[in-house]
Amino acid sequence: MRPSMPKTVLLGLLLASAAIMITMHPAATADVFVPSGERSIYLVESSGTEHEIGTVSFTANDDGATAISVSLDKGPFVDKFLSMRPFRCIDGKKQTVCHLPYPYALKDRITPDDLSDLEYRLLFLHKGPKEYGIDAWNGIYYKLTISGQENLTGALQEADFNVLAVPPEVPFSRPIGTADLEEGEPGRHRFPKLIIR
């Protein structure tokens, strides 16, 4: 007859197996949460200098989504009239960055897996400080991710916003796709990062 395994040894093996399973599946132990309440929005220079440009309010809905309301009413914005349109811009010695309000309807709601409505509220264009016009080809799209502290970080992506010249065929759809985004060239942009906290 085979001797039975001592209970202490059996318990040790079970605990070790559980630890291995947790190590293999870290995502199962790390929940991602959308922020709540009002948070500030910052554009961040390569040097790390932050410029507060506005706020976003997060309100949880009963369906599990979170409603957002963005207000860009702070910071060093100046009003400009470029290419026959008004813009609110931040001037710089090497680059001027202007907010581009998304011109079509959004549901203004996000989930941990879909932050695109908030990304679309934070579209920008850039131009040289001495250029009189502004080109939709020079789009700046901040791809957002949620950190463990319920903050959001946006990595700068370059995009052609000429696709926004006509309304999307499907209401509330997002015409700027992943294939349209390219990682920003290092050192080219004044604000390579955006933070919401």
C-alpha cells in the first residue's frame, strides 16, 4: 500500500500551484478603473514641464460606462484665425499647437476598453510659428491608457485629419482608425505626452 502524503506537504503543493497560476495570469489580479469626479488635463513637454489646459468630469452610468465632459478653459491658449477658421492655440518658438474640436456627434462615454470618445475631444493640429495657415494633415492624436492610479496618459500619435472633412456614414462612429495613426517622431513635437489626473 502506498503511504499517504502528509497534510502539510499537500497544503504546500496546493499553495505553490496557486502562486504559479497567479504569476502566469497577472491581468486577473490587476483591475483597471476609469477615473471618477473632475480631473485636470495637462500637456507635457519633453523636458517634463506640464501645462494645465482644462478639466474633464467623469460620471459613472448604471450601464457600466462612464460619461465624460471636457472643458479646455485653462492654460496659455490664444485665439487665432487660421485657414478661414477660428482656433485656440498655444504658441511656441518651434511649434504652435491648436485644439481641433471634433465637429460631429459623440456619445461622450468611455469604458476601460474604449477611451476613444475622450481621445476625440482632445484632437490637436500643429504648425510652424510663422506659418499663416494650418493643415489638417498635421494632426496630433493622443492615444490614452489608464494607469494603476486611475490616471490617464496619452502618447502622441501623428495623423491626417483630412478624413474629418466629411461626416462619418455611421452616426457616432470614429473615422480615425488605428491604421491612420503613426507614432510621433522623437523630438519633433513640443508636447509628446498628455496626462489626466
